[in-house]
Amino acid sequence: MRRSRALTSAILCGIVTDKDVATTVIAEGLKTEETSVSRVMKRNPTCVMGDTLAVDALQKNGKFRHLPVVENSEVLALLDITKCLYDAIARMERAAKKGNGIAAAVEGVER
């Protein structure tokens, strides 16, 4: 494997995931040791700010599973949209249980 280069300060210009490698490198029969990241990366990815709510991140349009979190042009993290979805579902399930508990508590109470 060739030694990789990393920049200490750079602007995010793209993102590459396992899916990008599978759909470009493998599907097109390219040699992994000869294929550059710039060939397979998604350019100018959708990003969110650090204070964006997870539920708002879920509402971003696009066919992606990973969403860069940026602040002052610096990448802070890579958000897994699937994890946000599971968290949102868990919150809805907890809210539904609380709602069922309230409904059971007031059942039979007349107005």
C-alpha cells in the first residue's frame, strides 16, 4: 500500500465511503492501488453545522448515509445518518409509550 498524504489544514472538497469504492472501483474493474480518492469521492458534499439537530440532519435532501459536521470551515465529525434515524425512531417509540400510559391513566375519567 502506498503511503497516504494528509493535510493538516484543508477545505473539505469531497467525501469517500465504502459504497463509493464498491460502486466505482469494484464495479468498473479499476485497480484499487492505482485509483485516486478524487476519482471516487463525492464532490462538495452536503454538510451540517455542529449545532444542527439530528432530526434536522435527517431532513437533508440527498442519497447519502454520511454527513460531514463542519464549523468555521473545519470538519469536526462525520455523522452517520442511519444512527440519527435509529435515534429518532427510539424517541418516537418512547413518546408513544408515554402517550399510551397517559391514555390508560385517564381512561374512564368522565368530562
